[in-house]
Amino acid sequence: MASIKLRAVVALSGFALACAAQTGQTAAPMKKAAGGAKSAVAADFEKFRDIMAEASPAELFEAKGKELWHTKRGPKNASLEKCDMGLGPGKLKGAYVKLPRYFADAGQVMDAERRIVYCMVTLQGFKEKDLAKKPFSSASKTPDPVSLVTYVAGQSRGMKIAVPQKHAKEREAYKVGEEIFNYRAGPWDFSCATCHGHDGLRIRTQDLPNISKKEGAVAAFEGWPGYRMTGGRMHTLQWRLNDCFRQQRFPEPGYVSETLSDLLTYMGVNANGHVYKGPGIKR
Ligand code: HEC
């Protein structure tokens, strides 16, 4: 794989730049970390994140999401209190770490954001096409589903990831997710696995988790939804995955589409058993 291409693909974040300057590290495109060790920048970031986590900006979005959850809104003037995230209407404790899962009412496997949008449409009367217009956080706006996912995720803090594989559709979602993960195409013949299917890969200063293995899948699940220091925005995994499709030069999947639920099932199941720390901070 030509490193020139990768250099073009990956925009170096402001934070990484600042760190590289601080540590005097020369930024090199995708390479193996020496002995599999974390980069100095990653280690620095972890220290910084620990300090930040004590007063995490993610909590502001959790609070906002809580308010949205309980407020009567939308054309049907209803709250989301009857929304079933998998454990029964309104039962949110531990729901996030068991998603994606199969929902009989929708006949589909849904991740947290997909399910929340489903509830906003069915209970509150919002239109999915309106929610899909500007689904990701920008400098001026954090879309409601982002705050809602953060609130719901916060209700699983300290619980074990346990994405189910009981229902045939859940097993199918895992298989399809795995296939999408390994599917090479596009102008550069990349797949997710090109960047996330090997140990110790790095693009410039960013460690790339090997999502095909438990440790990497945990890293990919952990900290999301996450407050991203770069740009100062709250993002969900739906955004993260879409941004990676963009980096891969693939067409971006539609908002809350099946493709994303499949990939999140693959990632989540690979991370099963690990304790989820709640919404976090990302660089
Ligand atoms: C060209 C390389 C490349 C490809 C291809 C790629 N990604 Fe990424 N991915 C990245 C980079 C760079 C990051 C950011 C790492 C960081 O900020 O530490 C990232 C981050 C992620 C994260 C968050 C990891 C974390 O530590 O929080 C997930 C999840 C992820 N990618 C999934 C995917 C999936 C699924 C695909 C396929 C649709 C994909 N990526 C394709 C480069 C890539």
C-alpha cells in the first residue's frame, strides 16, 4: 500500500499536530508501532484524558439528552418515556451495552441511535428524512439524537458489554458486519480491515485499533459516544463509522442504516465481556 495515498487520506487532527510538536515526534504515515507499544502521543493523550474525564464535557450532553428524553415534543407531543431500548419501555439501565439487538416491533437489528430515531418517529411523530438531513454535530448544532444516545449510554456506565447473538437476525447482522468490514473496494481498494484488521498499525500519530480482535474492538467501543477535542463536538459511533467510510473513499451509508447496525454488531460482539466506562472523550 502506497504511503502517499494514506497521507492524502488522513487529515491530521489539530490535537495530534500539537502533540507531535510537543514530543518532537516526526509524523510518519501508517507504520508499525515499535514492539506493539503505544505511541508516545497516545500515552500523553491518555494522561490528558484521565484529567479531563473528571469533569467530562460528555456529561453536559448526557444532561441535555435526559431533558429531551422526558420532554413532550414533536407532532405527537409525546416524550420518549415509552421508548423500548430492548429491556422494556423506559428501561434504560444497562440497555446500551446490549445494543445492537433484534427488535420484534421493527423486525430489525438496531443500534442505539437507530432505535432512538425509530422511537422519535413512532412515538413523537418526527420524520426520519428530516432527522437525516443534518445528523452529525457541527460547530453550531448538536442534533438531538446525539444527546439522546449520550444519555442512554450513560445509563450503562460500569456495566459489561453483552451484545446478544441469540436471535438468528443478530447472528446474521454479525456475519454481514464482518463481511462489510473485510470488503475491499473503492478507488484505493481499501476495506475497514486495511486500517483496522492488524495489530500495531498507526497513521501518523494515531494508533489504529485492530477491531477484529477483542482488545481493539473494546478500544473502538469504549469512549463513544465521545466528546471530540478536535473541534469540540459530541459524536456517536454512527458519525465515527461514516467518517471512516469517507476516509476509505466509499459512499457514506445512509443515516441509521442497516449497514451501520451490522458493523456495530460486529464490533460490539467482539468487545463483549468488557466493562463499559460510559460516554467519554476522544481526541
Ligand atoms: C484509511 C484508513 C482507515 C480506514 C479504511 C478505516 N478507518 Fe476507522 N479510523 C481511522 C483513523 C485514522 C481513525 C482515528 C483514530 C484516532 O483518532 O485515534 C479511525 C477510527 C475508527 C474508530 C474509532 C476508534 C477509537 O479508538 O475510538 C472506529 C470504530 C473505526 N475507525 C471503524 C472503522 C470502520 C468500521 C471502517 C470501515 C467502514 C473503518 N474504520 C475504515 C482510519 C481508517
